[in-house]
Amino acid sequence: MRPTVYGEALVGHARAVVAEIRRAREHLTGLRQGQDGTVTVGTLLAGANVLLPRAVARLKQERPRLTIVVREGTPDVLHPALLGGELDLIVGRVGSAAGDALRQRMLYREPIRLAVRAGHPLLTEGPAGGTDALAHPWILPVEQTALRQELGALFADRGLPLPTDWVECTSIPTMRALAPPDRHGGAPARTGPA
């Protein structure tokens, strides 16, 4: 038996369909096993600089075909995105803003540290009290972050006001650019994860 011209044309299409079904089966198997697909991660300032890059690098080593999308933002933006299914998870400082709708898991404890440039007056004046540090410019996390809420509570517990000369920022490159000497001859004090 020999196929007609129409039969030959149909055989070519049939082979393409069978090959496409085979690729679809492999793709579904890869998704099921976590080898293929996309993971979308929201990150807050606290998770963006060390923990998340290490986790992404390790995951890509184990599953190179997996696509990882990282979206940086503040909790007021990322929490609704997670609840709406736009994100698979958020990595960052644990906060109470999520309420009962989200489940949080602590991965590690992270102290709050004050960072200043080498040679900053706070380093040369001996042990600095809270009011000494308040006399200098600061870079603080934005109000919507858990770290900012922790700092506010820390200042309140010590009976101190927030600094009066400050910039709100969550961008590490911007913080680094602001850290060189400013108009007062000193660098802003910066708070953030160690």
C-alpha cells in the first residue's frame, strides 16, 4: 500500500502531533518534578542582599531549566501580589503586616546594625549614645517595612525620637551612593541588616 499525496501530507502532520505530545509529556513531567517552570519570588530589602541570591544560585545549580523571577518591593505591594497568586513566596524580614492570610516561617535571626563609613565621627568619638547618632544624617528603611517598624519601636523603648535628617530608601545601590561624605563632611548613618 502506498499513501496518496494527501496521505503523505497527513503523515507529516501526524508525526509533528506525536512529537508535540511527547514534548508536552516531558514538560509536564518536568513541572511535576520541579525541573521546569517558573518560580516568582518577592523580596524585601532584608532578603535581597545575601539570603536570596545564595538560594537562587543553589536552586539554579540543582534545576537549571527552572526560571526564577525576582521582584523587589515593600510589604504593602508584595503581600497582595502573593495573595493574588502573582508571587510564589516572599523572602524578607518577618513582620506582622501580613495578618492571618499568610503563613510566615523564620529562616534565621538578623540583628539590626548601624553602619557608617570608615572614619565617621561616631567611630572616633568613643562609645556613642543614641542622641550622638541622632545628630548625623540617616538612611532609614521605608515606613512600610518590618525593619522600620522595629526601629521605631527600638527608638520609642529608649525614649528617643527618630532622626530629623534622614532619607527613606530600600535600594542598596542608592544607599551605597549616599554613604560617601555629604554636605556636613560626614556620611549618613544607615540602618539595616548586618
